Amino acid sequence: MLTPTTSHTSFIGQRSRLNLNYGDEKLPIKLALQSVRTWRDTPTIATIAG
């Protein structure tokens, strides 16, 4: 249970996938691309001012 003194975080997980299938008698090709991301309210990578 959250109280005024506890810290909290939230996140959303996202997965995107693209599958491509092509084939003929001699050459079947299957390609799968996937992107997995986590969106958070607290940044996980620090930015450097330049």
C-alpha cells in the first residue's frame, strides 16, 4: 500500500514483432524482427549536457 513516504514506480512493457515468410520450391526464407521496450516514469539512462 502506498503512503506519502513510500516511493513508487510504474512501467509499461511493449513487444513488437514483424514476421516475413517467402518461399518457392528451392529457397524458403523466414525473417523475424522483434523490438522489446520498457517505458518507465523514471529514466534508466542519464543524459549528459553538452
